[in-house]
Amino acid sequence: MIGRSRSIPTVFFRTVVRERRRLLMDLVQRIDDGRRIDLNESERHYLRRVLRLRVGDQVDVVNGQGGLWLGTLEDVDRLTLTSALGSPQRSEPRSGCGLGLAVALMRRDSDIWIRMACELGIDWIQPVLADRCVPQAEQRPERWQTIVRESVEQCERLWAPIIYPVVPLQTWLTTMDGRAAMAVTRLSATASLSEWLQDEPTASRTWLLVGPEGGWSQTEEGLVKSGQLSGVSLGMNILRSSTAAVRGAVELVKWREAQQN
């Protein structure tokens, strides 16, 4: 008698590979001769409590200036790089076509546009004081630096954007390097941002200036009428300042990627 065959279940074994997370650190100031780095309280909490790393686990360490190193958690308070400071695991040069966002201070939502600008790839961030900035406008430079650090670690870029101190618009214009366009809504016959980017000669730095919730004053719009700044449109709709900053960042990065391909 021929017995009925019995199927044998197939068992699949899956190897779980833990993705290495990143830490942004000022390595020059913190590393000792033995390639060791003492962790601060925030870093210890992040590695041990949030990521649940153990002694012997590894993380990627970036310096925000184009370099990446592999680090090993030696104990609860210390990280050791596997290579010398001058021998990163990865490195990349800064883009020759830098992008900047100069945005007027707003009452809220600064955290949103700064985080998104960082993740998208903006290189320089300049908060400015415009005529119609509200007195309650946010000025939280320490919080903004924390957002940049978290965003660099999350989006895995090797170059961290620079956030400059808050300055009046006129002060920034006297020191601004490169070419700049002002996002406007009420001036007629203005090109779109994408058209301006294509038509203007490429500079080492390209800036977009975004106004406050109350819009630009007549004096500030006069900078466009006088030719000191180019006026550009971000579309037919009137956008919130934070939305306009993100929309502009997308256009800038999209244009740069097309230039580099």
C-alpha cells in the first residue's frame, strides 16, 4: 500500500540587519589621541535609551563637513572611531553651486521650514528681520541648531547647513554673497522662480528671500523695482511664509540637481 505523501513545511530564516544610525559631532573639538569621544548626556540617552544600542554596537559619525567615520560604542560613556580623523570611511566635497534661504522671522512654524530645508539639501539658512515681522516672532537659535542636527542625522547628508544669526534685511543685503531673488505676490510681470534660475547666470551662491506673514513693505518691494533684487513668483496661490520657504527650497534643489546631471 502506498501511503499518502505528507508535505513538509518550508521554513525561511531571515537575517535581521540593523541599519546603522548617525551622530553629528564636532570631531576636531572632541576626539582625543586614541580616537575616543566622550559622549554627552543627550548622546548617551539617544544611543542607549532611544536606539537601544549595546557595548560593541556601531554607529556612523559625521562631522557636518563632508566626512563620515565608523564608531564603536566602547562603554556607556564613550565612542571610539575605527579610523583616524584624517581617514574617513566616506567623504564628499561641498557642491560648487550653493543654495541659501533667507526667510523673514514668523510667529510660528520656523521649526517646520528649517527642518524641511535641511532635509531637502539647502546649504545656508539666514533668518532676517523685515519691516512687517510681528513682535512675537520666534527667535530660538539654540532650538534651530538642534533641528539641524536631528535633520542631518535623519536624512543622511554629509554637509550640515549653516544657520546664520538673525540680522535686519538691509544688513544682510550689504553682506550677501552671490545672486538673490525675492519671492513676491503683488508685483506684476515677475518671472517664476524656475524661470529666473534658468535665465540668470549661475553663481557660487544662489539665494531665495521669503517674506513675513504680513508681506513685504513698499520700501522692501522697492528693492525689486530698483533692480537691487530680482522679483520672482512661487505660483498663483498666496502661500503661508513657511509653505513658501519649503516650496522655494524644492525649486532650488530641483534646479541644482538638473545642473549637475
